Amino acid sequence: MSQPTDFPPWLLPLWRATIAQGARLPHALLFAGAPGSGKRLFAEQLAQALLCQRPDAEGFACGQCGSCNWFGADNHPDMLRLVPAADEAGEDEAEGEADSGKKEKRKSQQIVIDQVRGMQGLLEISGHQGGRRIVLIDPAEAMNVAAANALLKSLEEPPIDAVFLLVSHAPRRLLPTIRSRCQVRDFPVPDAGVATQWLKERGASEADAVLGFASGLPLAALDYVKGPLAEARKRFANDMLGLPKSDPLKLAASWDSWLKGKDAEKIGLNMSLLVGWLQRWLSDGARLAVGGQARFFRDFAPQLSVQVAGRLEVWTSCYNELQAYRRVAQHPLNARLFLEDVLLRVARSTR
């Protein structure tokens, strides 16, 4: 098996440097970067390669040996994953609870100490193949304080042949003592030309438009072209274009139902994300008002330019006011009232 077709070319230098360490590979690596930077894909590829029985010349997994088959089926005995309980729940489990007539208890968004202790217990047992065992923690900042302190003990006295791979969107939220015991690998934004070409090769005809929306991160941009959030982004933009003539209270009710829909959590749509999109919309409006170019909604720039009509001051003021809403967007006391307040303010400022 050669280099996987979905492996981003801008990550190859980092891959080669990591593989070149060979037996000197540290017992703990921290992959840090924004969502969509490729760190999760990198960690998965590295975990499979470290367990593979016949890696190729570039260090990638062969994809054909028994170890790779186990890995592909997500049941490799030497691959341990620590993820929030909410991410562990499978569809079969959810359906079983629904059929039983019991109200499903909301799964934890944290990695808790029992998960870390369970992992530590498994590491005390010899590996299935007598070689490396991999612990993938994703996202690492989801560990609560007790779990993080428990993990610290394993990082200070790592079991033989255990490799810890920590994936983090927000490494500063980790304990400094955990960061200090890991070698950090940063995942920066790739060159725009390389990123655009990679997107176009994957059928993303709107690559230029959405790359800015994804802050230059092509893996994230691909989700906004072909992924589950593509239609959500288009709906948001069309709703905002219609806001000056529509009733903001009705739109708030519509968005409230949208966020509570069964597909919202599945695709990652939440209040914090919507408010973030609002900030980007207002930011683009301010740019267009002074004759600049839209950064985040370039594909809707012509319609937005008409809406802005040179009113820089009101759009900038509204953008600044929205900063206060962003701080409480993740946990509003009443989602419907929160949306009504936000959209009434935006409608008054941008009409």
C-alpha cells in the first residue's frame, strides 16, 4: 500500500519527520491545531502504521496484514481510544434505548477518570502482538480534571512500548504538566494554492469560496462543500439575506426548531456555531461596505453587497455587539429567547 489517497500532501514533511524517529519516537505526542487541520487524520494514520506488520517505505500502513484488518474493523486489541462518552454511543445502542421506552440519558461530553483507569488497567497486560500499544485521546481537552491527573501518572511513568497520541483543538486547556510531557506537533494552515488544488481534485468546485469560510483549512472546507454542514451553511446565508424583509421572531422560532432537530447534533450544528456564522456574516458585510472583499461568504458576496449598501458604521457596531452574545452562546438560559434577542438586534442594525 502506498501513500493513502486521502492523506494531505502538506502533511507529508511532518509525517516523514515523525516516521524518521523510528525507535526514538517519544512515548507521548500532542497533535495541536484548529478543527480541520488534519491532525485527527494524521493521528489515525500514525496509529495504524505503528501497529502494522509490514509498513511501506514511507512508513504508511500496508492495509493488508492482519493488524491492518483489525484496525480497519475498529477492533485492534492493541489500539485503545479515549473519547467522550457522547462519541462512543452507537446507533444500535440509541435505538435499543428508544425501543425500551426509557428516556435516553444525555451522554457525557467529557473523558472521565474511569475511562483513564480502564485504559491503565489494560496497559498492565502484555500487548496482543508483543509490540507497541497505542492510546489515542481525542480530543484531549475533553478530559476532566480527575481524568487529566490520572493520565499524568501514565505519562510520567509510561508502560513499556505504549505510545500516547493526544489530539487537541485547544492545547492551552490541557494541564501544563501534560503538555510538558508530550512532544508537540503543530498543524498550521497550508498554502492557499496547495489547499485550493487539493479541494478541486476532490470535486469541490466552490473551493475558493469556502476556503476562507474554513479559515484556510481544506479538510474543514470540504465539509462545507460536500459534507453535512454544506446545506446548513446555505440555509443560514439565505435566511440572513431575507432577514431585512422577514420577521426576526419567526426566524428565531425556525432556527430554534432547526437546532432541536434530530439531525442537528449529528452534523455538529449548535448555538455557538450559528452565532459564529453570524459574526462572520457581519464581518463580511463590514468589509464590503468599505469596498473590500468578503472573506467567509464569498459565494454570497453580490447579494450581501446590496444589503450592506455602504453602511459601514451600523454593520461594524452590530458586529461588536455580537461579541457579548458569543460568550454565552454555548449555554443560553433559554435558546428561543436568546435567538430572538440576537436576531432582533441584527435586524434593527442592518435594515
